[in-house]
Amino acid sequence: MSETKSVAVVGAGIFGLSLAVALRDKGYLVTVFDRHAYDETQYDPAADENVQAASFRASYGTKLHYQRLALESRQEWIAINKSSGIDLFVPSGMLRVQPSDELGALEKETLANMERDGIRETQFVKSLAEDRKRAKAQGWEGKLLEFPIPDSTDAGTYEAVLDSLGGFMRCSHACLYFQQLAASKGVGFVFGNQRGDVESIVEEAVGDKKKAVGVKTKDGIIHKADLVLDLSTHLESSGGSLATFKIDKDNKALWDKYSPENFPVITWKSTPRNKTGKDTGSVYVLPRTPDGLVKIGFRGIKVRPESSCGLFFSLILRQQFTNFQPAPEGVPFAQDGKWSIPMSPRDSCTIPEAAVDSIWQFVKIFLPEFDQVPFHSTKLCWYTDSLDNSFVIDYVPTYTGNSLFVCTGGSGHGAKFLPVLGKHAADILQNGDKATSFLRPFWRWRPDAPRRNGLEDGPDCPRNIGQT
Ligand SMILES: Cc1cc2nc3c(=O)[nH]c(=O)nc-3n(C[C@H](O)[C@H](O)[C@H](O)COP(=O)(O)OP(=O)(O)OC[C@H]3O[C@@H](n4cnc5c(N)ncnc54)[C@H](O)[C@@H]3O)c2cc1C
């Protein structure tokens, strides 16, 4: 390829940074735009009073391709930890707590796939004596925690699987690391709420088609580029709820108990279940940060509500929220002229009551010391959901000359792939259908795919908490 092909990347988050580094390595001239002044804040979570950590798992049920990508990424994280001397990835383990005292169906699929890939010995099932023995021998036994099932008649505890490959990433530090890495390789950055905020894609008519020729930022400047990378098409924003507790360092018992050395990431498919036995959401907690923050997240599932009244309300309360607002003229993916977008940080400080209820239910069982303790902070955090929770990484066919490429749709699980996502995406960008990445078929532009995964619900669904 031409050494001088220029690329404008919109967004210096996980996807943008990962791809910027990979494209620069392939010789492209890359400029990244972001409306946040990350050059000033250094991605510091304190800048928006947030905890920027994301969990790492290799467990993906039947989705072997994501399991494999996660393992590839994990190797890179470990290598980066070593070379940088910073613990960007913390291998604290992850305890997947089941909804009952038995292994769930998804868990069985995950374990079968791990067996297939030769990594079953990295998983420890609480109820299996041989797994417990292995956990003990490898020093993991202390994290194979027991949690009582409330109101259980026989003093039962939840079944759980400890994943010794799991853990969490310190996302803010990781983004800063990748931003500095990109800059050191010659990637240009334009940050700030005027200079870096991309208002529109600059287009030129080519016959009856349009070609992307650059981006226009809010300060009115047009930045020309041979190729534009957009991060926001064909998707929907939905709000997940976060709450934190703060542990005082003087409280040594709690400080030690919830440290990454002693406490794993815990995820729990929370009860109650719906009529078909499907779970209605999940709650997770990360070990405390060096500042003593314990972060808990709730993510509801997205199913069409049923008409029977009692069930209807209990399901709605536990669902993933949308925020529909009027969409700009001509946006192809709008529903009734609206699309769901993130709320402003100011409006995202309060989490819905239903999420609070689910989090308290979790706290009572899994973090009993915090029962009734006021939250340190709460926040709605906005997912970018695709039709099927798989990423969308491809050229946009309505633009001619391969001039607009999208790399987005993190769907709540993209952060763990930061070190490797860009390499696969750059292969697709450079080679299209001839790409060798095993992820090519999963990340395609999928115009004919039906709206699923809750994206079919639209603005009239009660999950919409947007006020227009
Ligand atoms: C609550 C929550 C929990 C999550 N937990 C996990 C987890 O445990 N594990 C995991 O692996 N993943 C997790 N994720 C997913 C992960 O955070 C995302 O997949 C990932 O951040 C997506 O990367 P991105 O680059 O698309 O978006 P972001 O990282 O959000 O970056 C987008 C960037 O684009 C900028 N931008 C947007 N529009 C413009 C514009 N017009 N002009 C200029 N700049 C613009 C924004 O300022 C931002 O910096 C979670 C996500 C959420 C919301």
C-alpha cells in the first residue's frame, strides 16, 4: 500500500487506540480525534469521578472465536505488564457464580469449549473434589468462595466456577499507555471539545454515490483524509448501572479481604428468572482499586416485555435502559426519527431504582459488610450494543471507494481486547474479504441482519428512559 495513505480516526477510546497503533505499524498516516481533552486528563478516572476498570474473561459459552481472541489478548496483556512494569492487567481470577446450586447451561458449554481448547485445567468447579484439589495445589483455593443461597431450606450455597485466567484491566492506565505508544510511533492526536469533537464526515459526490474525504470538527476546521474511521453506526446505546463503595485504608480487615490478591472478580446471573427460566440480568464486582473503591455493575438483559402485568413490571425493572433522542436528518438507523445515544455525564449520575434494587440484592449476599452502607458514587455507563453483541468492523458499503470504515459495537465486552483488536481490524481494513483474521465473518457489516438483541424495541418500549 501507499506509505502516505492518511486515516482520520474518530475516538481515542479502546477501539480507536487499538486500531490507530495497528494501522501506524502498517505505515498509514494516522490522526485520532477525540472530544475529551485526554492530553490534559491523561485518561485520569478522577477527572470524571469514575472507576475505569473492566473485567477480563475468556469464558464465552459457544462463542469460541471470542474465547480464542481473549486468550490471544491475555498473552499480550501479560507481555505488556512485563515490558511496561505497570499492572495494566490484574490476573485476580474470576468467580462465575451460578444462579443456583447447580451449573447452568451456559456454564456447561463454556467448560466444554475450554476442554476442547485444552484449557479446562484453568477452571475450578466448586463442587468437584478434583477441581478443589487442583485449586489448592495451585494456590487458588482461597478464591473459590462459598455464598449461601438466601432462604434455602437446606443451607445450600451457590455453585461457582473459578476461572484462573480471568481478572481485570486498569482501563484508564491502559488507554494512556496505548495513547502514548501510538504517539511515540507517530500517530497524531487532536483533543478537546472544539478541536477534537467531530461534527460531521466530509463527503464528496462521486457519480450517484458519496465518498468520505475527511472530517469536520466543531471549531469549523475540515481535516482531509483518504479514509475515515467512524465508531458509531448501526448500533444502539444502552445504559448499564455502576455503584461504588469506598474502603478506608485504616480498615485493614476489609482492605485486605477485597484486595485483588485475596478477592476475585465475581459475576452472578441474578435471579429472579423469567417464565422460560432465562436469567434477567447480571451483577458483577471487581476487587478494590488502590484507592479503595469497590465497583459493582448491573447489566439487565434485553428481552421484549411480556404482557402479563406482574411479570411485565418485574422484567422491565431489570432491563437495560435506552435513551432515545431525535436523530440527525438522514441517519439510516433511526427508528421513528430517533436513536438511542448516551446521556450526558451530568444526567448519568443517578441510576434507576430497579438497578439499585438488583445491586442491593447482590450486596446482601456477596458483600455483606456493605449492606446498608451508602454508595460512594453511582453512574449510568453507556454500552454501544450491536444487533448480536458482536463487533462491527468493516467498510460502510454506502460510501464509495472504501472511504468509510467502522470499528465499533463493543457491546459491553470490548475493553479486554485492546492489545489485539486493532491487529485484526487492520487486517480487515487492508484486505477486506481476503483478510486472514478468523474474526472477519463475525465482524462484517450486516445490513440484512434483523434488528435483535433489544434493538428492535425502539423508542416506544418502556426501557426507553430518554425524555424528548
Ligand atoms: C458499564 C460498562 C461496563 C463494561 N465492562 C466491560 C468489562 O468488564 N470488560 C470488557 O472487556 N469490556 C467492558 N465494557 C466494554 C468496553 O468498555 C467497550 O467495549 C469499549 O470501551 C468500546 O470502545 P470504543 O472505542 O468503541 O468506545 P470508548 O472506549 O467509549 O471510546 C469512544 C471515544 O470516542 C470519543 N468520541 C465519540 N464521538 C466522538 C466525536 N463525534 N468526536 C470526537 N470524539 C468522539 C469519545 O469521547 C470516546 O473517547 C464495558 C462497557 C460499559 C459501558
